[in-house]
Amino acid sequence: MKSRTVVMSSLGEARRHFGVAIGTVACLVLAAGCGAAPESAGGDEGLHATIGAQGGELVGVKGSALEGVHLTIPQGALSSDTAISVRPVTNETPLPPTAVRIGPQFTLEPAGLALANAAKLSLPFDETRVTDQYRFDDEVKVWALKGDGNGWTQRKQVDSTSTTVSVELDTLTTVAAGVNPPPEQDIVRFAFQPNPKFLKCLAAYPDDPYRQPHVEALVVRGSLNDGLFLSGKYVKPGLKFDMFTVEHSQLLADGTVDPAFANFGLAWYQSDLEANDNGVMKASIRTILLDQIFGFDPAVNLTPTGTFHVGFWFNDPNDAAACGFDVTKPTPFNGEHQAGPLAMISVPEASGLGPLCTKPDTSVSPAKCDP
């Protein structure tokens, strides 16, 4: 009966957990007779196995430097028994200028070995670093070092999780997970302005002019949808909010209350927000945002209506009571329709529209967005 070699790092951990030699571990994992046995299994220095025509796998153990690594060599990829290894490595060849590495590098050896059938390789990455580059998990790619060692080629993912990316490789080489940060022309930035009446209930340091609540959004234009990445600081720790896109802002461009404001118009619930113990807020959402976010309802003769402003409301009315909010008259801006007042919101651009409209048509009055 043929079996595929499965090796896990490290030998010490395998012995601690199973109390047997690593070759026996492979048999136990397969619950079958042993085929080509692993030659060795190191700790953080790497994974090693002898794999033959039947195929096999190398899997990094949780807690080791190879956690998240999973190399699957399919049947028929190799014509004879071959010593295969995967180990952490630092390569000085920089990724292309348009790429940022977001996970450790690994080398697959023998370097340059061509496979008759492509192997599947999963690599770990740091999700925080992905978000820091204003990308999402399904946008992570893998860069593979060229055979001459001069530069990299890109491999698009075939699958991903929140911590790993998978690609296909037909040649063993050095690899690294990375992303392409968005080009500047695809980025829209704007800051939220606090609702003046409730600023003191929002602020972690209400009497410190140098540490007033500061929240900003960066929106990345995508081909199918857009990403909004929100970050904030100096917010009262533990406060919870509800974020909506709305038709109208309550504030003027200078952050003062608009005396002509009547209501927020059409509103879409987008996300919950929460300040951590340090008064920091972070969130990311992915949906249609720039230029084309709209709603309509023919039942009430509501024509397509854009919601180009972004704001967030106190989730708990009691959090704003000390600033004069009447908790017996909650607003509908949370899932239970029992929210507090507006906390912060975007302000109108020169066109009079919100920052989610980047293509205003000012030939008409009031201006509209050109999708």
C-alpha cells in the first residue's frame, strides 16, 4: 500500500507529543504502512523529508518558526526519492518597489528543482501588516525568487485564510508573502469632525487641546468593491459606536453645525466600532463606497439616492447623557434602533457632496455624483 510522506516540525515536539521517532509519526498520521520515510525533522531550522513519486507533505508545527507552512507535493511530481526541505531564510534581494513583504521568507530545496506537477504551498502572513497596507487577505500574493537570484516573480493566490496564503509552484525556490499597496490615485482620505455638543462625552482627554479625538478614514478604490480603513485615537476607552453612510452631514466644512440641517436623509448601516483600552479605534469594511453607493425604493418613489457621507453614532444613549442628550429619545442608528446622538461625521467637499463622491457633477444645482 503506497503512502504519502507527512512530516511535522519539530522532532522534539513530535517526541514530546507522541513519544516515538519521526518516521513512526508519519505512519501514525497516515494510519497506514510507511513509504518513503523522512530523513530528519529539525526545529525552527526547517522541515526535511525524502519524498518519492507517490508524493508527500511537509507541515510546520504550531509554535515553531514554520507554523503556517504547508508544502504538498502531488503524486507524479517527482520521478524518484528526493530529499526535500523547507527552512526560514532571509534573502537580501528586495521585493519589487510596488510590493511589501508581510510574512517571513522561506527557501524550498533543492533550489531550482522542477516538478512535473505543480506543488501547493501555504505560507503564513501577519494580517495586521496586510491591513497596514490597506489590503485584505484575499489580496495577499507570494513572490518567488528567480532562478538566477536576481529579482522575483509574482504568484497569485489560489486560496487564503486570515493567516495563510496558498499558491502553486512548479519549481522549488525562495518565497515570501506580500501585497501590492494601492497606488495613490486609488486612495481617498478624509477626517471626521466631532459633533460639538457631544465632544466632551467622546473625548478621553476632554480638557487637553493637544489630545482631542482624531478619527480618519482611508478609502481604496477597487475593481469590484472598495475598502474603507478607519483609525482613531484619543477616544474615551470602551465607547461603542455604529457607523453609517448617510446622505447629508449635520456639519459644515468648518466643523460647525449647519443651521439649515433638517435630517440625515437616506442612511446605510455599515459597521460597529469600539475604542480599546487605549482609546484607539480601528475598523475596515469592504463594499461599494466611492461614487456609486446609493439606495432606492420604488414603493415610496425614492429614486436612486447617494449616501456620500460617513458618520458614527454613540451606541448607548447613556454615554452621551452627561452632555445633554435625552436618553428617553434615542435615535435609530444601531441594530436595536435605540442609539445615542451623532458622535463624528464627514463634512461637505467643495461640491457640497460628501467625500465618497470623487466625481461630482457641478453643472447642475445641487451637484450630483457622476457614477
